Amino acid sequence: MIAKKDYRFWAFAGVATVLFFVLPWLSLSVGNSGDEDTYQIPQGNYVLDFYKSGGKDTACLNFENLKYYGASFDVATAFVNRVFKVDNIHVTRHIFNALFGWLAILFAGLIACRTGGWQAGVMTMVIMFLSPRFLGHACNNPKDIPFAAAIIMGCYFMLRFFEQYPNVKKKTAVFLVLSIALAISIRIGGLILFGYFGVFGLAYLADFYFINRKQKRRNVAGLPGKQVLRLLPYALAICVAGYFAGLVLWPYALQSPISHPLRAFREMSFFSIALGQVFEGFYTMSNNLPWYYTPKYILITIPSAVIFGVTVYLFAGGLKRTNRFTTFMIYFAFIFPVFWIVYTKANVYGGWRHALFAFPPMAVAAGLGFNALTERAKNRYLKMAFTALPFALLVMPAAHIIRNHPYEYVYFNTFAGGIDRAYGYYEMDYYYHSTRAAAEWVKEHARKSGLETGDRITVGSWHQPSVQYFLRHDTAQFRTVFMRWRERSSTDWDYAIFPLTGLTPQIIQSAHFPPSNTVHTIKVDGRPICLILKRTDKSAYRATLLRKKSDDTTLDYEQRRKLFLEAMAEYLHALEVDPYDDFALISLAEMYFYGNNVDLSAHCVNMLVEYCPDENNLNFAARMYEQYARKTNDRKYLEQMVAFRRQMISDFPRIPKYYYNLAIIYANSGNAAAGKKLMDDCMAKNGYVFDAYYYMAYYLAMTGNRNAALDILEKCKVKFPAYAPALQMILTEP
């Protein structure tokens, strides 16, 4: 229970008040998140149009997979922006987002207060605010932060519910309903609060009957009898009310309030879209990440103060008889979500942002841990030391925040070796926040060079929508285009903006990175997280246009040959300007091969691999050497191709397809046993991912072992039910 209002209360109130203003202020300088411009803002407007038209405008039901998400945050901010005719619509969204971050901090602090007193609440709020990952997302993550706020609010009102039971105040019940509704209105995963309520209820009854029975009998008259029987219908009524209230701003769910949310739950539980992620120095698709991806990411990106406090609380008061119920609630609320992600092999990405809702209860445990130390201190000086300990441990995270705002979420703790050790091994600015500063730099510094193909400066980017947003008032001077890193030479642009997301570790760690035409970088702790390139030559772009023309079958042979040679000359000139132009090297390797010059083609391939031996380049090299071997019947090319394939397996052991590619080569050469051994090795290293089963089944089928292949696929259907429809088609093939 919360103690009397002393100076600690005023400290809590003061910190909460300061953060109420500081968080929105910090949010004013952040960039747009990766999903806002492309998905969330359009869907918010579509949902608003749905209600404005009385349900006649159904665009929101057909927009990507956004119909499976609640849209309360997006539609509320869209409404404010429309009513007040806001031009910079992201300011509204980010302020709202920051206020939800503040709510998460406040309610985490209140839970700590109810368990350990006002000082524990202050420590919890400070820990959350000075946790760079959480703070960064609190400024700009309009999906995961509101959801985290709803979940911790739900936990708080559940705690109040059980404290007051059987005489639960109406206010507590109403706010618990609203918390559940808010969570579901953001994403269907809010149903987890139903599970929490049920588990906490069982824990409460167990606590009463087996642990604190005598004490609670004195405080709660009649609880063992009829009052216990009231608990289930009371909780059920709250859950039902919260469920239907959560559907109010979710048009897809309103179409069929039971079946559609259940379908959304299935779709979101087994998310089918795989995104490339840099993890432990490998570029891996999100559906092939190791089981420990989320727990490891949490451990290397939360402040050491959190790890210390969470551990200490278990041994410094958390297991006391009077604290066991609340300790169970708090630890369950952050351990279970991570366990569930691991157990279900959930397709997660972008660090641990999908598990951000597990962080507030983690911070509560940490705050309680430090508070318990101060309470155990025997003298004034030791008490002062323990009081100062969490703040001392938070000095480095605080320094990171001050140095790197608004990119504080790009943070790795001392266990990970900080940014220096993590750079090139883990994702940096995976939410593209840096495109704002990059676009503003371009707007201020970009000048025409004479290379422009139109009357405007062309700005290219992998994440075009946010760049376009920040240049929306300068369309007379700039136009934006979408382009990928590997295609940058073949695209028409004058300036390019590239956050590192999507680049392989080998590119980032290359001695030739960043490229020589980099004119500005956005940095975190001295390491670039976003590059701005200036075009100094368009030879490769002209070459690409010429090569496309040379493929025109309406032209005669001499015309096509002339265009082909002109394209080669332009690519060669591009390499004179930039010897590490990977697109030019790839293009020349192909063109030399088509021109029957295998040696020069191989020379380009070898240069490419020497420059950057990432999986894309190694895969290209292996395919080219396979073609060389077929064309020349020279065994040396076949041996080199096998060497490239082996290097790919060695460097990228988490990609089952690479095992399969080499295994098929062995099988085709009459050594099916060696191929099977290779696939067994793949299963041993990657048995927890869908692709390992899938390619093993394919290999068995290709080598005549159909029954064994069908057996593997049946096991795959059980382990990965989301892929059952696709697998069923394979199973029925003759």
C-alpha cells in the first residue's frame, strides 16, 4: 500500500509533472518512424472516412494488412489534424505518442508505489525515462508505445482490483475496462490482458488460501465463501465490456465482432512477411532468426541498472510473504511475453519493439529492487549510497541520451560493448528516424551540379515516403524517387539518403564504406547511421539505359551490338570513377560472359567478392562460376563454385537455402549421400526455422525419397501451422 504523503510523495509528483512536459518536448525533434507515412497515417485517414461516411467508404478494409490492427491512435490523431487543419501532422502524432509514453512511465511508477512506496515509484520512473531504447520509442513509435501504456495501465488496475476485492470500486472497474479496450483498439494482442487477469486471479486465490490465509481472513471478511464465487463473473463482465469497447474504432472487427478479431489474432500471431535483419553480424530474414533473438536483444539494450535491479529484488524483498502476489504479477508481466515469443517462434524484427510492453513491469521490478536495498541499509551512509546507486548506474545511458538525441533508441549497453562493438553486427536506425535530419540537410545544402536530368534535384532513398514528407514544401526544387542500395548506380538521382537498415554487415564493415561520394552522415556516438551521397557521375545510369535498349529485338544486330558496346564503355568509365561500384561490376561480369569472355567476367566477379563478400555477392559469384563451368567444361570453375557455396554456408549458417543449393550440386554429380549429410547438418543448426524443414523435404523429394519428404512436411505443418495452406499444396503434388 502507498504510505502517507511525505516528501517522497512530492518527489514522485514532481518527477511525474516534469516528465509530462519533457517527453512531448523531446518528441518535437524526432523523425518519422518507418511505418507512419506508408501505412499508419493513410489507414488512420481511411478509418476516419469510414466513420464520416457512415460506413460507406470501405477503403480501410482493403488497405494492405492494416485491417487486422486496431486504429484508435491513428484515427484519433487524424481527427485532430483534420479538425485543426494541421500541416505538420507528425507533430500531433509524436506529441500524442509521447503522452502515451508518459502514461506508461506514470502507471509503472504507481505500481511500484503500491508495492514499495513513493521512493520506489520515483526510482521506477527515472529508470524508465533514462532507458534510451524506451525513451526513443516513447518519442516516436505510435504502435508499440500506446500498446505498452495500455498493458501497464491494465496491470495497475488489476492490482487495484485485487487490493479492493470483494469491495471493488466502480472507478477501478471502469478504468480496467478502458485499459483493456485501449489495448485491443491498438492491436489484437491486447487480449493478453485477459490471460493476465485469469492468471493473476488464480495467483490471488492461491495466495489467499495457501500463503497469507490468516492475515487476509482478518482483513477480508467472508472471502472464502460466496465472495470467491463472485470473482469469476465479475472478471468475465469486465473482460467482455473491455473487449467490445475495444472494437469501437476498429471497422474490420465491427463487421464481425467475434470471427474477425480471431482471424486478426491468427494473422498477427504468425506474421507471414519476412524482413531482413542484422543480428550477430549476419543478415537474416526475420522468420529465420534464432530463438534467443528477443531475449538477447533485451539484455544487450536495456541499461545495466535494470538488469541489476530486477535481479536484486528477488533476493531483497520480492519473495517476502507479503510481497509474493505482487512480485508474481510484476515478473510474470515481463517474463511471459518474452517466453511466448520464443515458444511460438513469433516472426519479430526491429530489435524487441514488439515486446516493448514487457519493459514497464521490468522497470517496476528494478525500481523495487533498488528501493529494497535502501530499506535494508543499516546506517544513514549506506542508505544514501544505495539511494544513489541506480542514478550512478544510469549515468552512461543518460549521457548517451544527451549526446545522441533524437536517436537515443540506437543504444547498446556495456554488456554489448556499446555502439562501437555493436556497429555492423546489429541493427542501428531500423525505424528510419534519421531521414528527417538527412532531408533537412539536403534541403539546406543541395545545389545543382549540371548532372540533373530535369529542372529539379532528384533525391533518392530506400525510404522515400519520409524523405518526401520533409521535402513536401520544396517540390519546385526537389523530387524524390525510391531506390535500393545495390541499384543506386542504375537509378537517376542527384542526392541519396540511406539509413543503414537493409545494408548487410559486410557492406557496413567494408574498408570502402561509406562510399567516397558521401557528403554528410548522421551519427550516433561517432558511427554513421545514415548516409547522404552526392552524385558525381552518371555513367552507370546511362549504361543501364543503353543496355536496356540493346535488348530491343526490333533493332537489327549491328544496332544492338553498338548499344551493347556503348553500355560496356559507360560501365568501365563508372569503375574509373568508383572502383567499388558493385552494380557496375555485376553488370560487366554478365556482359563479358554474354560476349564469350569468361576470363574478364570472372575478373569482375572476383573483384566484387574481394570488395564485399556478403551473401548477395557470394551467391552471384557462385551462379556465375556455375555458368562458367557449363560453358567451358573446365573443372576449375566448378571447384571454385563449390568453394563459394561452402563459404556461404560457413559465413551464413542460418540460411537453409544455401545448404540446399550445394546439396543439389552434390546429388546431380552422383553423390546424394554427401548432399543428405549437408541437409542433416542444416537441420541440426536450423531445425527451429520453417525453411530448414522446407528445403530438407525438397531435397528428399528431388533425390527420390518421397515418403521421407512427406513425413518432413507433415512435421512442418504441425510445427508451423501458419504455413499449412502452402504446405498442403506440396503434399498433394504427385
